[in-house]
Amino acid sequence: MNKTFEEHCWKDLMDDEICEVYQSYNRETYIGRNSALLAIDLYNLVFEGGPTPVAEVVQEHKKSCGLYAHNAIKPIQELIALARAQRLPVIYTTSETRDEANPAGVYATKHKFRGEKEAFKIRDDFKPEPGDIVVYKQRASAFFGTALVANLTRLGVDSLIVCGESTSGCVRASVVDAYSYGYHVVVVEECCFDRSHLSHKVNLFDMHHKYADVMHLEEVKSHFQKNPVRMAV
């Protein structure tokens, strides 16, 4: 199925001229036959301060996504539960926190890890289960410098369903690399979030028209209701 401009969160940003320019990108969206769920950076740090507007929460918790993060908890839980029900591989990413893996002088965004190991633990709402894979990464992409491709190859995965944060950062970097490696990518709109809702919308728009199929959670649910998958893991 294909969602139009009017059915996505970026609709309020796109005037008639932009819609016309991108008409040629309209296509049927789909979920690949052998999919895995890739949950990007659902760690404690970005949920700090509770469901508070970002402009307020960052006064004390500089890396929090505040209300945007908390609004995504339930949809992400539903997506993870759906993946488990379909016996899809579930793969998490978080930041590598070992001091020796994060040398001084390479923090482009002052993203320092020392003394913050608990902050980069995956939040209990999405706690990995036995058999899940956790990828520890040093850079934005889940693919860069990790064994992710080796794991996907071993599992026979040719398509990824992506959720997590931030839409403009680690989600986008991972989606671009997944596309570059030849995977079909689905980004679940309600299951991604960012510190800026504007950045969230623009990057979803860009990914949908360049690297991925941006789909709603209900579309993903409908797909698996009609096409149940029992992928051995």
C-alpha cells in the first residue's frame, strides 16, 4: 500500500509545489519476506525527566527527548510485541560505553560516555529477552564498525523494520547504511522520535523518498495479520 502526503506527519510542511515535485516517488510500500526488527538506541538517557516538553526537560537533562520519547513508548512496545509474536529477530543498539572504545577528542557532539553507563542501558520498557541481539556501537549507524551485517546474514534477513531514536541521527544513519547494503527498510513513523518534531518530520520525509518505506504502525500490523511469518531464529 502507499500512503500519500496527506497521511503522514510531514503533511503540514509540504506545499503543493513540493508535492508535485515528489509525485514521481509514489510507489507501493511493502515489508520484506525475511524481516528483523532493529530498535535503535532505546536507552535510559533519552527518557530522563519524564513526559515533559523538550524545551523544559533539557534544562536539566540535556540529552532527553522528553515528551516525544514518552509518547513513543506504547507504539514501540506494540511493535516489539508484534515482532516477537511473528518470531522475527529483534536487534537492539546502544552506545559502547567502555572508556577504551571511546578515545578523547572525537566527540563531535560532546557525546561523552564516561560515568554514564546506566544512562545507556536499554530502558526496561523494551528490555531485551534471551536470544535477542544487542549491538554496541561507537558511531551513529548500527552498521559502522559492528557485526550487524554478519548477524543479519546468519539469520537470513533481507529486510529491516526500524524504530527508535533519534530520527535525524542514529535512525537515519542506520537506515542509509541499511539501504546501501541492499536491505529493504521500513521505518515505523509512530515508533521513532527526536528532540525536534520539525527535524523528525523532515527526516522521515527524506528517508521515505530516498532510502526507506515510512509506514504507520497500523499498516505493519495489518501486513502481519494478512501475511503471518514464522521465521525460525
